[in-house]
Amino acid sequence: MSVAKPLPHDAARLHVTGDARYVDDVPSPADTLHLAFGVSALAHGKIKGMNLDPVRQAQGVVAVLTAEDLPHTNDVSPAAHDEPLLAQGVVHYVGQPIFLVVATSHLAARHAARLGEIDIDPLPALLTVDDALKANSRFEDGPRIYERGNLGDGFAAAEHVIDGQLDIGGQEHFYLEGQAAIAFPQEGGDMLVSSSTQHPTEIQHKVAEALGVPMHAVRVETRRMGGGFGGKESQGNALAVACAVAAGMLGRPCKMRYDRDDDMLITGKRHDFRVEYKVGVDARGRITAIDFTHLARCGWAQDLSLPVADRAMLHADNTYYLPAVRITSHRLKTNTQSATAFRGFGGPQGVLGIERVMDHVAATLDLDPLDVRHRNFYAAPGKGARNQTPYGQTVEDFIVPEMIARLRADCDYDARVQAVARWNAENRWIKKGIALTPVKFGISFTLTHLNQAGALVHVYQDGSVHLNHGGTEMGQGLFQKVAQVAAARFGIDTAQVKITATDTAKVPNTSATAASSGSDLNGMAVQAACDTIRDRMADLLAQEHQCDPADVVFSDGIVSVAGAEYSFADVAQKAYLARVSLSATGFYKTPKLEWDRIRGKGRPFFYFAYGVAATEVAVDTLTGENRILRADIIHDAGASLNPSLDIGQVEGGYVQGVGWLTTEELVWDDQGRLRTHAPSTYKIPACSDRPDVFNVSLWDAPNTEDTVYRSKAVGEPPLMLGISAFSALSQAVQSCGPAYADLQAPATAEAILKAINRTRKEVWD
């Protein structure tokens, strides 16, 4: 059967040879125009006037548009209608688009965009969490609170009460392919848009709204992206809308792509958080009560901040039972880029908060950090009442203790912990740390109606299969997995299956490829469509052979029935000649979901995906320089659809998570200007940063829920395995002195040195 096979990515050869076609590779007609935004140089202010004559007079410029020139809606927000394509009256962050340049070349457009003379009367800018709190600047009337149990009783029962604060930096998506779109005007006012987007339907909706036409007049196509990570869920709206509006006005194809500097300056990042906590524990480190406060810096527009902050709250427990808990979330509005979706969608910030608590408790009580984690785990199914999340969902398949037991044995964890302790006792300047941390990540969109997908499948008379679905391919291997599902349903080789570009004209009303749900949703929709066609073929053969359709078997390219065998192609030809439809749509909606996001009660997730990671690090205590020496991971992908692709996702997710928590530091100055806006100033992990020893395996057990071939989502959960590196660094720093290390994220060399100084303070004093 084609599922569960470790097949390579369907476009791997195209990727490495440079033949894979991205938006910027789409052949453009000779009269194509190119676009660029003129942006604000101030974080906040009133626009008093604009002199755009130098822009209009620049070489190659065909048109210059402001908000007043737009034909219909000036909005590119995903939902809240608070994000204009072009600023009107007020600017809200450095990099906000104010005007649009249309020129004969990409370079001409970018050059001209810098010639605008914008007179802005400065207004006070709120740049930090503290600024926003002081001004009560937020996206909701007040904080959102999820709680369970009696905090007062829990703290009264505690033998120790510990409090702390963790500042968590944001993260730039740094996809290899920047934001890009091209629009081709069609007859009758229709528009064809090719966009590097994770959400073609949202692009279709926003373009239609901007042009003042029904959605059926707009067709959006996405063949692939060179990475997305959430940054192309909503941030591509501005480019697609700008191209479509200009193309509609000028009657010529219009193309826009951000250069890396423009991309980093204009687009949103991962939300940076401040997590404040107060935790009560007994003498063995078992939690009796915990009070979390999440302070999320959301930027100037709402974007997807509310569900991101919600998901952080929903992952504040991670793998731990919290008997009395309150989670308070502030969604703060600031004059910075509008923070947006990023792999994990708030979950990583929530998980990091509770993992920090576990390390703080262990350090304060002089306990082994892994022992503290074990004592607070959810109960295994059928082994007690400690399996209810703070929001009321039952954890039905908790496998983390078994996963940890296997990892401890596989990577010789206990002996290495002792070896690290000996090293630290014998070495003054280079300290080591080792940590083993778990992940529990909920799978489903928390906005329930998004948990649906459609597919369109055609079987041709020669037995070849063509299909489309609503998911988008961004390098993660979704198309290959879905092709494997289709091949398995028909009992044929994947070479007979072709998936073409995601297209709103073929599969309508799609959800974003996000929330780790691409394979779950689209795989089930394709399965439903394939089964419809297969059943029609089986009915035809059953009538011919006078048998039950259930006796018709599709396997290994052969269809067997009543002692006779046909090739799949022969059966397709038979069905065609018998006038049996060989085309079908499929639809799937995730079951069992019931969620009240305001009260914070219900079942927001279909199931949980789990993972465990052990990381060993070394730190130079004189410079803060550090290295990851070894990482060992076991990740739960259910009955994996494709182990090779899933292991690749785990490896990449871990490294991206490590980057978020160690080297990827976003810096704004006191004027709200992003200073880390290029590879020269923003440090993503390189090949040399990967662990010298890097062992990854999959937990081989099927999903207990009825997913596609009992697999589990694997896109977002592995990113949180990188928390083990941050925890290991914290332990290395902690070995430097008696005071609590209080390491902040990202753990850059500077942050590590500051934490080392804090641990040594009592000694130095």
C-alpha cells in the first residue's frame, strides 16, 4: 500500500535543480507592470500632506496610487476590517504602506517608492508591552481569563510559592521565497491571481472585495510556496490586492514581490510575549495552584492575534495537570508590525511558559527537573482523574511517560546527566546542560468552522488520476502525502496520481493550510472522493460478475473480482464505456469539536500530538557562546503517512524552534524602527548550528481517533521540541552559581551572560 512508505517529496528533484516554479517564475507577458509600496518612516503620526510628484516623474513609473484612488474597499485584514491597504490619515508603524508605485520594472518601482515626500505630524508611539499596558491599548475591552479550581485553596495548601517572569521574543518567518503575487486581468472584469499564499480563498475574498465584484469573478491559483510558516496565511493579502487593483485599472498584468528588507520591514512576525507566573507547589514540586498572565504584543492591527493568544492559553498546561489554575491574557495594541500567524500559532509561547515554571520549581527546590515534570504529568487513560485540561477537554491518549521512558533508554539520558554533573564540577569556564522536555499540542483550528476541506478527483480512461484539494504546498510534502492517500484508495502506484495547483475555481471555500491540519483535512476529503469513484467502479464489476461489490479488491494496480483480474486502467476504460462517472468531489469536516472561546470551555481539539526531546549543550561562561552538542527526539506522528517527510518536518521544526529561542533576536529602536531587517543583522540557524549528533525517530502507534489512515499532524508540534535546548541552556547557566538563573528568550550570548551574572551575584557580593 502506498501510505506509510518513506517516499521522497514529489517535487524534490525540481527543488534541487531549480526547475520548481514559484510565483516569480511564472512567465509574465511583455507588458507586465511591477509594483512597490512607499512606506511610513514614522511609527505613529497624522499624514498632513504628500508630494508624490518626484515619484510620478521617476523613470519607468506608469501610475502612483493613494488610498483615495482605490475603487472600492481599502482593507486587507483577515477579518477585523482594521488594516487598510494604503494608510488613510494616520500611520501606525514604521513600514506601513502609504502609496503604491506601478512601474515598468521591479527596480524602477522600488527606486521610485523611496522618492515620496510625506509630511507626517508625529504622535506618541506605543512600542512595548509596558507602553500598551500603561495606555490600556488593547484589542479587547479587557483581558480574557480561563480558569479552573480554587486558586486560594491551592496556594494555601502549597508548601512553597514561587513567582517569576519570562520575556519571549518574536520571530521572523524568513521563508526562502518572499511574499509575491501577480494578477492577470481577464475579459468581463474577471481577475486571475497567482499568489504565494497559504490561504487562496482569503486572497479571492479580499481581491473581490477590493474590486467590487463577486467572488466568482476572481480565480486564485497557488502551485507552491518556498516556505510559509504562517507568514503567508494573511500577510500576502496586500500584494495580491494591490496587483489586482492596479491590473483592473490599467488593463495590464501587474506583479509584486518584496525584497528581503521590504519583507521584514512590512510584514508581521511571531508574537512576542511576556509570561508572568505565580505557582504553589508541595515539597516534591507537585503543583497545587498556578496563576499565569500572558501579555501578547500584537502590533498595530488585529490580524490573527485573538486566536493566537487563545491558543497560547490553551497550551499553558502542556503535559501537566493543573488542579487550580487561572490564565489571564492581554492582547496589546502597539505601533509595530501587526504580529501574525507563525508555526505553532501561540502554542509555543504557552508551552514555553509552563516549561519555564517546571525548571524554576526544580531549581528552587533543588530537585531533578525531569522528576518534577513526571510528578505533574496528566494521568494515563484509566489511571485517575488527573486528565482534565483547564478548558475541560479530557486527555484520552496520554503517552508521554512511555515516550520519555523509551527516549531515556535510547539516548542513555541518566548516565549523561551524571556525566554533565561531573563535567560542571571539574570545569570552571565551560559549563554543560542537558534537559528532556515534552510536548502536547492540540490539533484543529480553534475557530470550528475552519475545520473543513474539499477535493476534486478525476480518473481518466487510461487509469491515470488527477486531483485537486484545498491545501497548499509550501515544501512540507502535503501533495505527496495526499497523492499517497489517493493511490492507496485505488490500489495503484503514486506515479499514476497527479496533483496540480491549488485553485479556487476547482475547490471552493477552502481553509488556510495551517493549524497542522493540511493532511488531516485534505487527506480525508480526497479519500472520500476516491471512495465514491472506486465504489462506482466496483458496482460496475459486481454487476458484470454477479457478485457483491464488497468482493471487488483494488490492490497493486490490479482489480480482482470473482476470480478475474483486470488492470486499473482496464477498469477505468470499462467504466468510461459504460458511461459511469469517473469524477467526484469529496468533503470532510472534523468531528467531535465543541468550543466556546469566550468562556474557555469545551473540546477545541480533535486529538493531541506528542513529542519528547533531550538536548545537551555547552556554554562558554566568559562570552556566552554556546553549542548544541546532541539532540535526541521521539515524535508522535500516529501511523505516519510518510515517515521520511515526517522525520524531515521534525528535524526542521526542532531547528526552527531552537532558532526562535537562541539566535533569532528582533530589535526595534526607540523610534519603532526594526533594526534587524536583513540576514546581516538577523541570525537564523545555519547548517553549522545543527547538533553534531541528531537522532530523530517516530513513535510507531496509530492515532486513537479516526484520522486519515490513523496518522497524526506533524507540521507545528515539533517546533516546541526546541524548548529542550532552551531548558538545557538554563541548566548550564544555573550551574554557575546559587541564585536562580532567570534566563530570558531568546538566549543569545548577551542574554546568557546576563543570566550567568545573576546566578553568581550572591557569590560575588
